[in-house]
Amino acid sequence: MTDPASTPPASTPPTSTRTDKGVRGFELDIHVAFTQPLPAAQARAALLTLDGFTVDLYRPHPAALHADQSGEDAPDEVPSARLTGPLRDPEALRAGLSALLGGPARYVEVGVRGFLRSAAGQTEWMPWKRNAVLPRADAARVTFEEGVRFVLE
């Protein structure tokens, strides 16, 4: 049997950037859809209003870009992003959501969601218990109840 500490890392990237394995709990889960796809640097800059979260930028799959007959490489544009992490300051988060909705965001989904992270580092998210849809100007009404997703559009 080989020692896992002496084994070189696998060539495939991890499924998650998180390092805590074999953990269960609740984390803030935020999805932001932009009004139009933004360059990656501009998308990251827009998301700086929500500081302290792990950011995953969602890009179109390369196979979906074959419909473009121009033959050029696809631009590095991001239509949406996901942020996860602990809830630190609810008021600052509400202010950040309002700033995003007043700027580049078309809609935002936010809630505290249950998860189970396996020993291998793969995260399984629990389904939402309830959805609440609010007007985009009502970010102040977002509560951070476990299992409740708020959609601000």
C-alpha cells in the first residue's frame, strides 16, 4: 500500500477549490447572471462588491461555440457566476447585492444552503426548501434562513 502523502498529485484539476473534506454544514450560495456577458476581468471586478467568497465564473462550453462560423476563437466572456462561502456580515451583503442589481446583474439568487463535502472533496448541495421571488429593489428584505433561496429580479 502506498502512502497518500508521498503520491504525486493527479493531473486532473480538483472538482472544488475548497480544501475542507468530509464536512457538512451550511454556506451562502449566490448565483449572479449578468445583463450581457462580461470579459472575465470585468466580471471579477463587478463581483468585488461581494468580498470574501469563492468565485466560480461560468463560461459557455466550447462545443456550444461551434455554431459561430467565423472561425475565430471565442471571446473570454462570462454570462454568470457563482459565489460560495460563509455569511459574515448580512448588511454588507445586502448592500453588495443592491450594488450588483443596480449595475451589471440581470438577476441574483441568494440563500444559505446545506451541503455535504465528501472525503474526496466533492460537494453535494441540498435542494432548496423554499423559493422567494422579490423585486430587484428589495434586497433589504432578504433573510438568511437555511434552505430558503431568494431570487431578486
